[in-house]
Amino acid sequence: MLTISSSLDLVERYMVWLYPDWLAKARTGSLLLKLDIVPVGHRSHLIKRLTEVSKADRESYRGQLRSVLHDTIGTINSHVIQERISIGLQVNRLKMLRFWGLIILLTFFALSPLATDLSKIRGWPSETISELVKLPWWLYPWLNALAMMALGAVGGFLSGLLQVQHTSITFTKYLENILKLELRPIVGALVSLILYALLSWQVLPGITINNIGSYFLIAFLSGFSERYFLQLLKTDPEKTNAQTDEAELTDKQSRQE
């Protein structure tokens, strides 16, 4: 696709030299409308050159108009190609994150009993359901983890659904946004499973779980909001960086004194 796009770019640019004068002048107006994709620094220079040659009665030198059109078309096409390459790379990266996210989620789910304080998760609804359908007792930890994952995934999907309702989408961004929407339930399930394991040990500062329903609420909220998850862990990157910079500045001042 890259080779084909480059070949079509060359064809479009060299076709300019075959235009009659009236067609070359008419092409300047359409190119001015396409310059929105070009960065502001290059755009202002091209707009100035196109405007000057389109308003001039005669060319300053032979081929001036077609030379400006040639450069403008090449600049526009190069930015279009770069944008499409960036979108393709982003889509591939999101697909890789989706694949490895699922692998890590399933692995953590399988090993979740090893990271959970099983003595603190008694009396869950899974035990009642298991007794009714005669499931073995050793399935309780996985059923509890599955419930946490489901609530986190629902929270992540609902967050993405509410965001999609109030945004518009273009054809080029469609696949990228679909992959981002698919990642939200995976991230929500993984985050809720992490909090489930940590909360069972009562190791998060300032948080003590005395009600089973609190697990379900925290799992849903952590899947719904990334900020809520970071707030629970007390690892907000901006605050951490600010505190680190302040500590370094204080240390330097004390050394100078």
C-alpha cells in the first residue's frame, strides 16, 4: 500500500505539468481547501505562494504556477501518507495490547487463588450458588474472581459506551476507536481482579473491607474509572512526579546551605 500511495503521489504531481493554463489556475482553489492537514508552519508558506500565483496576471518565470502546484500536492500527499501510516501503527499496537491483555488476564485469573487471602472471602454469593448446584468447594476462589472480573468488565464497557455516545467518528479512525472500546472491558476486568487480591489482604492504606458488597462496588468503580483505581493505589503519576521534584529541590537547597 505504501508503494502504491507513493506511485500515485508521483503521478498526481507530474500530471500538473500537462495541465492547460486555465486548469492549473482552477486547481489552486481546490488545493487551498486541502491544506488543513498540513502543519501551520508549512501551511502559511504554501497558502502565500498559491495566493500569489493565482492572483498574478503573468508568471514571474515559465512554469512558476505548475511548480507551486507540484510542491503543494507533494506536501499534502506526504502528510496524508504519514497520517495513514500512523493510524496503521496505532491499530497494530492496539491489537497487540488486546492480545497480551487477554493472555495476562486469563493467567492472573488462573493464579488468583495464590494471590488472595482465602480466609477473608467467606460467605460470598458464589458459595450459596455452589451449594445449590453441588459444585466442589475448591471452585469458590475462581467463582469470586470471575464475579470481580465481570463487574470490572461491565464498568469498563459502560464507561466506553457513555463516551462513544457523545463523540463523532471518521472512517479512518473507526477501527482504532473500536479497538479502544474492546480494550476497556479487558482493562476493567484486570484492574478489578488486582484490587480484589489486594483488598483481601487489607493492604491498601485507609481502606478496610467489612462488607462483601464493598468488593462488588469497588470492582465496578475501578473498571468504570481509571482515576478511581489510581486514587485507591495512591500512585497518581502527576502527584508522584511533583513530590519527587519537590524532594529533589529541597535536598539540593539543603546541600547548598
